[in-house]
Amino acid sequence: MSIYRFVVHFTNFDPRSARYLSDAHALGFHNLQRIKCQDLYFIEGQLSQKELQQLALKLLTDPVTQSASWAELPAPPSALEPGTAIVEVSLRPGVTDPVAHEIIRAAHELGFGGVRRAATGQRFLLTLDNESASTFIDSANKLAAQLLANPVIHCWVVGEIAPSFLQEMESSGAVEIISICNLTDEELLALSKDRRAALDLAEMKAIQSYCVKENRELTDAEFETIAQTWSEHCGHKTFKAKIELNDGREINSILKTYLKSATDEINAPWVLSAFVDNAGIIDLDGENEVSFKVETHNHPSAIEPFGGANTGVGGVIRDVLGVSHKPIANTDILCFGPQNVTFDQLPQGVLHPRRVMSGVVAGVQDYGNKIGIPTVNGAILFDEGYTANPLVFCGCVGIAPKGLHVRSPQKGDRVIVLGGQTGRDGLRGATFSSMTMDAQTGEVAGASVQIGDPITEKGLIDVIVRARDLKLYHAITDCGAGGFSSAIGEMSSAIGADIELQNVHLKYAGLAPWEIWLSEAQERMVLAVAPEHVAALQELCDTYDTQLTDVGEFTGTHRLVVRYAGKVVVDLENDFLHDGIPQRQLKAVIRDRVIDNQEDPLISNYQLPNILLQLLSHPNIASKASVIRIYDHEVQGGTVIKPLTGVEADAPSDASVIHPLGAKGLAGVAIANGVNPEYGKRDAYRMAFAVVDEAVRNLVAVGADPERIAILDNFCWGDPLCPETLGSLVEAARGCHDAALLYRTPFISGKDSLNNEYMGADGQRHAIPPTLLISSIGVMQDITEAVTMDLKEAGNELYLVGKFAPTFGGSHFSLVTSQHKNESVPDVNRITPQVYKALHQAIKAKLIRSSHDLSEGGLAVAAAEMCIGGRLGIDLTLDRVPLQTPLSLFGETTGCLLVEIAPANIAAFELIFKDLPLIKIGQVTSDSILKFGDDAILVGSLANAFNPSS
Amino acid sequence: MKPKALILQAHGTNRDYDAAEALTLAGADPEGVPLNHLRSGKKHFGDYQMLVLPGGFSYADALGAGKLLAIDLNTYFVNEIDQFVSAGKPVIGICNGFQALVKSGILPGERLENSKQRVVHSAVTLTFNSQGHFECRWVTIMPVSQKCIWTKNLSENITCPIAHGEGNFQTAELFPLSSFFKQDQIALTYIHTDGSPADGEYPANPNGSVFDIAGICNPQGNVLGLMPHPENHIHPFQHPNWTRGANHHSGLALFQNGVKYASNL
């Protein structure tokens, strides 16, 4: 069988090449003069010259812009011009390659039946200046390693690469028996470490007792099943642990004490599902319900940013499918290291933050755009603590008619798998995400990285929404971390199941039974389907090109039984698997918080306009338009308030508002978030309070009803075995609890990602700042009442509503000036919920022309953003604020918004705010100048500072 | 009778519901039809008066946007679609649908001389945006062609979003673009918000298309392909500046035009 190599290149202009060149320069490869990117295709088969020509013309090129050359392998190497080198990159065997799959399918469709296998790659022609022959190859290799390829998923060579087809392998039913019964404590711990199980001694001993009780050893598949089910990722051991505090108190489960208890106490009738399903669910309009889930995909994104973020998005969409909802919006909150670090500042084995960011953003874009879900809300934050541990929070909102989601597999139901095929991808992802990373993690955990296939998941949406309406299943869940072991394990926890792994469709042969069982291959859902409904489901699957596999039965035996070719490889008691994990006993130390009023003396000679411009161009505050615009935020036609708004559509909205297709009348949802690691570093309790406040305030700003807001928590912390780290986690959870009760905003879902630490080669631990993301969703009965943040009309009055209590602790002012670092972070005033209710009343009465929340950068940044939005000016009258000017302008506070009122509505507005904190703080002007005191800045200058590219 | 519109659902189509909503509002009776139902004979092109190829990422844009869907169209449905087009029924391809129409040769719809056979490898294409990446932003487009049944007599410019990475309309060097002008095949062009021609200027022309072309039609005028999404501006609250008083739904008129035409067939 011959193998042909096709090289496809653009005849005139290739936009990719310019991007690679600028990325290379930004990474410090200044002697790279030119880079040309070409596509490589390897096709194996029996093909005539004419067929090869036709394949190139009809399938592999765009004849208007590209041309192709091809040769049968082995071929003589290409002639190179002096000063140039070739780097060729291809996917490692086994890494999902959807293009290769399509080449074979389409070639057959076009009548080229001789095409047997295909693989893809990329070829880069590099022109380097001032390089001696000896350093030339080194430079090309370095560029490949740092920009063009990622060894986790790619092979590359300087020169021409050989195609990497998967080797044919024998199917394997090999099962290893793991001796546990007679191990000593040290041996138990060594076993946990060897198999990367991340289990502690108490947990290993619980497994040992089970073995002793059943009088047998475990198979590898059984051990791995337990390790996944008991992982931090699946089991939330820290959040369920008994924690002894340094002040003598004891907390029995953070989750129960602080999060669920708040939801229970609020007891909102419109919360339809909290903490039990894959996603939280609330009532939308009496006829429909909406769901919301936010997940993290941090560790995978650290080692393979594109694939990690890509599958993070895919995973959270499946959570929404797991409650039988149609996905209608995505969110993403991303935390990266500073983009300008040099390579020698990076811990060994860590990807450059620029590369992490571009890969993550591309991964989010690829999945969301292709599957057709608008990405409508997010944030991007930068901090040194995220250099080795980037954070990727992916959220998804769904909609369904009320009450159609079902949750009870019946005895005799078939265990049906829908979607993608199973390979080695993502093995041990759940335990991997529960460990500290080091320089080896990339290599050892390479298999933990998955590549997504959004079109396959689109097929799942098409099938599941219809199957739900036809009532074809009794229960559904997604395959996430832990693969089948976790999905089928959880689903059958109340009933039991009997699975035959040989029925599973594999991407390639050769997987051991435990690998099939644990694989985290993407785009798979598990359904419980009565035997009489399988045919109807199969028909739906055929229509939408989705694979259906019957892998077993729900039994009623209360045991999880898994076979390979009939031979039992797992036989575990459900009770042990799901409830046998011993509660962790942990210790936490709560540090004293920085004391209030420890303010540094104010320096009087600040250049206030300069500070404002510095703040507007600070990476955390500056416009994220270059990222927002590469996400499709319009698909599905329901994006009523868009992420960017205003006259020039370049000002940041507080929240997005979605009017989903199918919602009753003009009902819709608003979506926002709050996150603040700067506060987290100083005071976890107040940070939590402040971010709940911000998540709520963002929604209120656009017009959501403050009495119909639900929130989600995502905790990203360091190692919980470190008592101080755990102490700040406890404090943050306590803050969440108290804030939720104050605002009457129930938690409906949550997730934690701990162990976000990286062990450097120097033995130093690099941990992230305590990062709590609060995502919020609010219901609106009439989306045409929504308000945007851009100034509307000169002559209108500007009011500051809410208790204005600015401080510099954790502020962005202190970041850009390096002053006032030790002050306390903002507290929340008890009156704030009343302020929000009053504002909502004013919005319903159509008294508010624009509103914007005060967040990073304080009053001045909020006012500047409103000016940018409306391309109008503001004359700020600070003399009504009894504070020194820098503090009023740049100090940060909770609970406050700026609102714009037309003169005719002032009386009605002031009446609503009678007895509430309110300051008339300025006037909207037509001269496009922001004035405060003796200072003035043109709105054009503000916009230039805020939009770094313009 | 409302005209029945076939909304083709291919593997990776995702703006099918958006298009259905626009057609419903415009007075048609839309039906999402999976490509596999057309292949299996469960559904037939001939039972519909309009054909819509909606936006999305058919086959994940593998090997070029719209390319593999175009191969499907030419492999499985070449006669059905040719009959549909020759019968003068309205056809519209939006975004990925436009890409598929172009890459299958249904647009610009050249015929071999003295033959009914369609030229498949046409000399026009939709290639990567000149900015080098996918982009989602609102644009203003001007209806130009009076031959095109979708854009004829539209009095208002259309504002609507684009959301694509491969929308840069280009022709092979030797292709006589003048024939487009002669045959009135330039259906829509990108313009500045003040109505002046974009003249290639980014972002008014968001992708670098030659002559600011946003959409073209076949010589007969019944097949329209365009990159922007008029189906996403059919309600006033979709407009980016509705909170500043903008009160339009300028994408709807285009669909109303097509539906009216289909009703009179």
C-alpha cells in the first residue's frame, strides 16, 4: 500500500503566517524573519496519478487560493534556500484527528474508494537571520517547542516528518490483579502514588478492609474505579471533610455548613434543583426552566491550552445536556500569568502565559462557535500566581420546558452510550486534576489531555432534546472525569448495572478493560432507556449522525458489574463505592485579617488623569474586545444585551441579557460574574462577600430582578492539606454563606478545584491566589426593560447610589501606584440589598437611562467607561463626597452604581431612593470630556487607553 | 397558502432555528429537514417552495468552510437542486450556506456553454478573513441587485451581525468580475454606517472581500448567498443600540421579499 504526501499552500496570502510571525516575535524570536505555514496530508491507498490530482483539486485545496504538490513516500527531501529551515508537525497517534476522518469519508463519497487511511500535519518554512549552521537547528527546535507544537499531542521534526498512523494492535482483555489485603501502611501509600490515585492512608485502608471483607484482591479496573469515584474531583472530599480550626471550632463539611444550608434557609420556591443534578435549575417564566453550571478545566489547560479549554467548554455543555436542557449561552472566565514574562522567569516545564492564553482563547472559540452556542459573558484576569496554574472556568446555560428532566433508571433499562468513540484520551483525569503538578506532569499525564469534537456534541444536542420530548429515556448523565466508571457508576448507584465493555466502540484496538472503563474520551452521554424505546432512539441517532451503543443493563442487584468478553473485571458493592469513603479530617488555620483603618497617609501629588489612563489600560481592566469578537455572541439570535455596548460598541456591559427562543413572551435571563483575587489574597471572607455582591450588582445594573437571582460558586484554591490554605477556603465559604443570606440569592450549583499548585524544579511551590468565582443568573420578565451602561444624553444627571465606602486595600489603584497596599479590602453594607431593590423599582418605572457598577478602578473608571459607551462627557462634582479626591476617584467599594437620570424623572427617582444612600455626583455633557475637580480628559483619550489595539 | 421552506440541517448546522424564526415572521412555513432525511428519501426537495441553507460549521469546516457540505450537495442532490433552481424557486444560503453554495458551484451559477451542466470548480471562493481570524460584529450592508428576488426593491440598508472566519469573497485572477456587474449579480455590499461604500476599509468591510461584496446571486436572481446574518436582526431588541432608541428589524425585509416571491410562484 502506498503512502502519498500532499503539501498545500496558499498562492498569495496566508493569514495564519502573519499571526505565527507576530507570536514568535512576542516570544522573543527576533531573528525569525519569515514564517510560511502550509498544510500536510498523508494519504494511504491505491491511487492513480489522475486520482491523486483529482483528490488535490476537489478535496484538499481551494483552487482559487491554494495549490498542492504531492509525492509518494519515501520522497527525496525538498531543496531548501540558504537561511531557511523546515519544521513539520503532526498529531501523535491516537490523538483525535477529525480532519483525517473527514478526508477518508469524503474521498469515498467522491468515488476515490482506494483511500484507506489519512493523517494531517503542518509544515512551517522558517527564514532566520544571523544564524550559524550549528545554532540553526537549535533555534528551529526551540521555536517548534515553544510555539509550533506541543509534545503532549504533537510530534515534530526539523525536516520532513513521517506520517504517524496508529499501529494495528491486538485487542487486549488483560486484567491485572492488585494485591492489597496484606500491604503495610507504607506499601498502601506507595501503591496510591504509583497508580497516581491521589488517595490518602485512611482511604487506602478503607479499600483494604473492603478487600478483606470480600476476601479477595482487586482488579486494576476496580482499583481505578474506586480511585476515580473517591477523587477530590468527583468526591469533593475537602468540602465534605471534618475540619478542626485553630480557634477550637469544628466544621462538619463546608458544603453542608456554608453552601447548601444557605440555599435551604432561603428556600426560594423558584429554585427547581440545587446541588443534586449536573446543573442547577430555576424557573424562568412559569412554563420553562433554565439551568446553569460552571466547571473548571485548569490542569488540562496548563499542559495543552487549546485542548484543555476546548474540552472544558464541551464538558460543561454536557452538564447542561445532563439535565435534558438545550444549551443557550456560554460563559468563560480566564486567569493567566502576566503576558510579558521572559522565558527565564518561568518555572521549568511551564508553558509561556502568552501561549497559554492564545491556546485557551482559541479553544473556547473553536468549541463554542462550532457548536452554535453564543459566548456572552466572561472575564480575563492576570496575576503572577496564575503563571504555572492558569484557571479556565467554563459555564453553560440551558433551557427546557418545565418538568421534563427525568432522573430514575429502571430495572431492566438498557445502558445506552451516545456520541463519540472511546480511546485512551484523558485517562485518570479526575485523579490528575486532584494533584499538584510538576515538570513531569506534561509527560506522564499526556494521556490526560483530550481534544474536543464540537460537531459530534452538536449531534448529541439534536438527539437528546428530541429524545427528551419523546420521553425515550429514564435518566441521563454525561461522561466527564472518570469516564464510564463515574457516569455509569453514579447513575446506577441506587440500582446496579451489568456492563459488557466489548460492546463499546473504540477509536483503536488494544485498550485494556480498565482503560475502556476509565477513558475520558469526549462527547459521550449515558442514558437509561427502556428496551422498547431503543429502536426509536436509534432512528433519531441515525438522523443526526450520532453513534448509539448498548453496553449493558440496569439490574437492581445494587452491585456494579463490568465484564470484558463475559469475564468479570469489576464487581463492587454500590454502598461501598459511593458511601465507603472515610470522611477526611483536616486542620485549618485562620489568619487574622488586616485591621480596618490602617490607612497610609495620602500622597498629594498624584497625577490623577495619568492614573486614570493607567488604570483603563491595565490588563485586568482594559477592553477584552479582541477576545470577545472572536467568540460568536449572536448565534441563536437572543443576545439582547451584548458583552460590548455603546455608540461604538466598545464599552463593557455589566451583564449579558439573553432572550432564548421558546421563552414565554419577552422573558429572559441576565448572566454575570464576580471574581477578585486581589481581595482574596488579603481577606478571603470579605473577598467572598464582595464577589457575591459584584455578581448580584452586575445583574441588577442591567435590570434583573434582585429577588430572582441565583448564584453558583467555583472555588479554585491551593493545597487543602496546608492549614492556612484551608483556613482561607473556610473563610471564603463562610463569606459565601453570609452574603447569600444577605442578598437572598441561593446557591444552585458549585464546584471546587483544589491543588492548583505547581512544584518547581527548584523545590518551590507556586500556588494561585485564592480565587472564588461567583456566577450569577437573574430572571427578567420583560427583556425590553433592560438598561445598558453607556451614557445616553447630555443634560442628564448622574447619581451615585449605594453606600460609598471606598478603600485602597486590594485595589487596582494600589496595583498601578504600589501605594496603600496594606489597607483592608471593602466590606459590604447591610443596606445594599435595599439599594438594589430600589434601583430595580426605578428601572421598572423606566427612570434609568444608563447604569454601571463601580468595580476595579473605582468611581473614576466606572465614569470613564460610561463616557466611552456614550461618547459623551461627565462633569463630576466630588465636593459632595466628604473624602480626599484620590480615594473618592480610585478607591474601591462594594454596593455602588452610577446611574443616569433624565431631568424630568429626578423627582420620581429621588422619591424611590428616599432614606437610601444617594449622591448627585455629576452631569452628562455633550463636550466629550470627563471633568473632575481641576482635571479633564478627552473621552477619545479614555477610549484609546481602554482599547489597547486602537 | 404559506410557502413551505426547507431549512437544510447538515452535520454541524447551527443557525437553523434562527433562520426558521425569520421565515416564520416573514410569513413562510419553515421546516428543519435533516440532510439524512433527504438522502433516505423520507423528504423531497420538490415538496417545498423555498430552500434555505443556514449558518453553522458543517463538518467543522474541515478542509475549508462549506467544502464538505458542497461535496454532499453535488454527490447526493445535484439534480434535485438544479431542478429547484431552474424552477425559479427562491434559494438562500447564509454564511456557511453561502460557502457551500459557492464551493458547489450553485453560485455564482455559471453554466457550461450550450449545456445545462453547472460549472463546479468556479473561479470564486470565500477564503480566510484578511484579519486572519473569526470575527463577530455588526455590519451595515446595502441591497444592490435588482435582479435578485431577495434584494430587489429593498429600500432600507440592513444592519446585522457577521460571525465567520472564512467570509473573504475572492475570485481567481483571470475571472471577469465585470460579468457580475453586467448580470446584476452583486446582491449586497458592505458599507459604512453613514451609507458610503466601505471601500475595503476594516471593519466596515470586515473580511477583505473584493468590491465589498457581502452577497451574490445567480444570473437568474433566485439564488442568493450572503455572509452576514439578516436572520439575527428581525426583532428591534436584537439591534446593538436599541437601548439608545434604535428601533429596526432591517433583516426581516429580505426574508419577506423571498417569501412574497415564493407565494406568487
